[in-house]
Amino acid sequence: MLQINSAEHHICHKEWFWDTSMTGWQDTDLWYVSRGSGEIRTPRGTFPLYRGVCFILKGDERYIAGHDPEAALQVYAVHFDSDPERDFSRYQVRNPDFMDELCRRIVEHHQNNDARKARLWLQGAFSELECSRGETGRTPDVKLRLSEAVRQAALRNFSGVSVGDMAFWFGSSREHFSRIFLREKGMTAQDFLLSRRIAMACSLLHSTNYPVSMISDKLGYSDVAFFSRQFKQKMKVSPSQYRSGKM
């Protein structure tokens, strides 16, 4: 029977460095990166670390890992009894949000001493990794990761989405993401989100009879007056004037 020995969510400090020759173990580790960026050296080669990458690590091998202090790693580590059928493996998961939830539940049930449920969620994680085999070996570059962050924001119609949210989907700190976004897109992430929200507002003002207060609420604003000020700064007219065509 599958036996989980430990399950933790690690939020790595800025000076974090990992060398398993100093903290070795004897079992097998599912090691999933939920946030941040870095690098891990293994007997099979050196691999980048970023949101959505997962490894099966063996206790009898040496691994050395570090990260970008400005994009600190957050890692789920689930140790289970050594399994000769599970050799070192690297996966690019299909859906990082789903894998986050699987790992979160493993940790939650293990720490609540519910071994049966923890095992079930770990089996679910293994199944998801098997389904992700077609993605393995494809390392998303910065442009792809930016596209994913933008896609996640668009799925939510940019409503209530923050730069921090986009940084999470990108897999780094807010500060690191903001620099990358400005370099790649030529505008700040904050300006990008504002422009998308105002574009959505223009569309709603044209295509619906929703009150301005409802549109403001749909776009994630808690203060309609603040929304109206931002709209006027961008469009040079108020939302009501824009709707009536007084431009």
C-alpha cells in the first residue's frame, strides 16, 4: 500500500539553497513547483524551475537547487515510500491550478492524519502527471508564460484581476513579473490591466443598458466614483458621456 511519510508546502526564503547531500532522505519525493523560478541540478541534467513543473526525486540521488530571490519558490513536497517503478521523472503539468489543488489537499489530509484521503489525492496527482506526459520536455519560454498570465486574466474578463494575480499565473514575484512585462510588452502591467478594463467598459456601455454602477461592479471596482475617474482619465469623457456619444 502507498505510504505517505510527509507532505508539506514550502515557501522558500530569499537565501534558500538546497543540496540533498546535506539533507538526504531514503524515500521518493513528488516535488511540485507552484510558484517562483530557479534551477535544479540532477544526475540527468540541469532543469529550470517555474510554476507547473513537477519532479519525482529519488532519495538515493543528489539534487542541488536554488532560486531567484526576487521570484522565490513555493514548492509542494510529498515524500512516500520508495517505489522501484517510479524512477526520476520530470513533468510539465497541463493545468497548474488543478495540480495546486491536488497537492494542497494531499498536504491538508496528511496533516489532519487522514492517511486514506491523502493517498487518494496523491493517486490523483500521479494520474494527472501521467496525463501530462505529452507536455514533458516543453519548457515554456517567457513569452508563453506571459501569454498564459494574460489568458488567465482574460478568462476572468479582467474583473478584479491584480498585477499580483498575473505574477502568480506567470510564476514569479510581482516585482520580477512587472519588470518582465514592461520589457516584453512596452507598458506596465498595471496600465495593461487598466486599458483592458476600460475597453471592457466601453463594450458594455455600447452593447448594454447596464447602469454605470453595475458596469463598475462587473469590472471589479468597489467604488463607482473611482471607476468613473479612471474612465475619464483614459477616454477624456465620463462613462455617461461616452454612452451618449458626446466625445
